[in-house]
Amino acid sequence: HVPDRGIEELTSAPTKRMEDFCPNFDSFVSVPRHVADSDTCQAVMFMFDDLSLTKQYRIHRTTLARFVLLARKGYRDPPYHNWSHAFSVAHFTYLCLKNLRLENYLTPLEYFSFLVASLCHDIDHRGTNNSFENSSGSALSGLYSSEGSVLERHHFSQTVCILNREGCNVFENLSEKEYSAVLDIIRDIILATDLAHHLKIRKDIEAMVSQKKFDVHNQQHRYLLLCLLMTASDLSDQTKVWKNTRQVAKLIYQEFFSLGDKEKSLGKQPAEGMDRDKADIPQLQVNFLNIIAAPVYKAMEQIWPNECGVLCKQIERNISNWKTIRQKLENKEVEKTDRTIFEE
Ligand SMILES: COc1ccc(Cl)c(-c2nnc3c(C)nc4ccc(C(=O)NCC(C)C)cc4n23)c1
Ligand SMILES: [Mg+2]
Ligand SMILES: [Zn+2]
């Protein structure tokens, strides 16, 4: 049951101006994790309004409020894969929709689905990963392991459940045909958040963006673009100021090391990146940012050189900061403890 107090507050609250949420709210330099937790649901409703989605799809205020509150309620509270992550991912998607003029690259239904999928893309995440779900023979792996992307299929199924709830369906004014198209788009987008999937298609993405060949009438091109932008949103904490990047890494490794501890307690040897006794965090982060994150924003820069340059520059700064920390640890200037890695 959606907390009624929440709906009352959300629908009757005086709409805040965007600067009230955080400075430069609609610019890539803004940091969504600086938005007060108590303002995040209102900020999400503001994004739908600001992109004219509420008007265009005649979304009833209470329907939008219920949907946002249920999405929020669907998240658990692991260190990283929680509502704060979902909000910051949805915010980056909002920034792309607005600043990259995505109405010129996507169909109207893809444009609308992208924001909804971003908000819901990690619903009911347990702070695990697909290899743990599969190796532990969890209920989710029982359901989905034959198709792969176990967690992502669960996130999608949870999203459909929310949309099927009475008075929560933001797509309620679409035709049957449009609604089924939207579910297919949301499914593709959420399945694309499996990093293994991104690693499979990134050569195709780079081929498409390098020859400046993006063709808006080509369904495969629009699909690859949506996958690229969804991964960009999922990793977008890495394009923000260093303090945010460092704090997020701290949360990610808290989640990874708890999972590693759990694997050890089950008599399994965790991967090095999940093992608190082995992980060299600065080195792991230099690798992740260089090999996986930076190429995502470089691909975007090829399509939108003016708007996305700032993202690539910030990632480079963050990589160099991790290299400096790594150097200090190697020179034994500092002890390798959380304090030295994650504090000033
Ligand atoms: C897009 O889907 C996801 C899912 C889960 C996570 Cl945590 C992330 C994610 N978001 N930010 C980060 C940062 C800063 N570092 C990371 C370091 C390693 C890995 C990881 O999963 N490595 C194993 C894989 C390469 C086989 C993920 C990292 N990550 C993204
Ligand atoms: Mg995910
Ligand atoms: Zn995510």
C-alpha cells in the first residue's frame, strides 16, 4: 500500500523551482546526490513536468506521485544499489533528454520509456551480482538463469508489477499497442544495464558513433544509442566532482566486500575485486574508469562534442586522482587503509 501521507505531500506541496533542489539542477555539472533525500520524489516529478511528459501523456498528478513512491519503496537499502543510486541515474537520464535534445534521436515512446526505465532499472537489488545469484542457486537464478542477466530480469519484472498496480500506471493513457511497445523498450533498456551486455555490444556502439553514421530511422541504431546512454546514466557518478566519485567508490566497495564476506562464509573464493583482503581499490578504479567508464562518455562526445566534453574531462580528473592515491600507497607514503583512500 502506498503511504497516503506521501501522496498528499507530493501532490499538494508547492512545486519547488529547480534551483531549490540543487544548484544547476539541469546541467551536467550538477550532483544529484546533493539533493536532499526528502526532496528526491518531488525532484523526479519535476523532471517529468520539465520534459513535458506529464502534459504530453496526460499523466494524472496522483498517478505520477503513486508511481514514484512505489518505485522508491521497491528499492532495498544496500550501501550502493539503493534509491539514491536510482535517483542519480534517473537525473543523468533527465540531463541527457534535456541537454542532448534526444527528441531528435529517439521516438517519443523511447524518449518517455528511457526516464521510466532509469528510475526502475535496479528495483529490489540485493547488493549481490549475477555470478553470486547463479552460484548460490538463489530463487532469482531459479527463475531466470536460463536466459542470463538474472538481476536485470528481476528489476524489469518488478517494474511491470508497479505499472500494473491500480492508479500507478504512468502509461495509462497509451493505447494497447503503444503500451506493449513501451514494455518492450523498458525491457531492452533494463536488460542493457547488465555490464556483461554492454561489454558485448560496445564494439557495435563504437562503430556506429565513429563513422558519424547514426541514422534515426534505423531501429538498431536507436537501440544501441539507448544502451549506450543507459550505461552512461548507470555510471554517471564517475562524471561528477571528485568527492562524489570517491564517496560512491566507498559505497560500492562496502557492497562488494560484504558480498565477498558472504561468499567466504559459504566456502567460496570471491573475485579479487570483492575480497577486502586482496582488493587494490585505486588500481581497480583506474582500470574500471579507463577500460569501461571513460569509453562510454568518449562515444557520447563523438555525437555531442560540445555538450559531453565536460563529462570526459571530469572522468580524466577522477582517473588522475586515483593514480595519485595509488602512487602514494606504492611509495608507502601512507598506510593502505580506508582513511587514506576515502578521506582527505
Ligand atoms: C552497469 O552495471 C553495473 C553494475 C554494478 C556496478 Cl557496482 C556498476 C558500477 N557502477 N560504478 C562502478 C564503479 C565506480 N566501479 C566498478 C568496479 C567494478 C564493477 C564490476 O561490476 N566489475 C565486474 C565486471 C566488470 C565483470 C562495477 C563498478 N561500478 C555498474
Ligand atoms: Mg543493475
Ligand atoms: Zn544501476
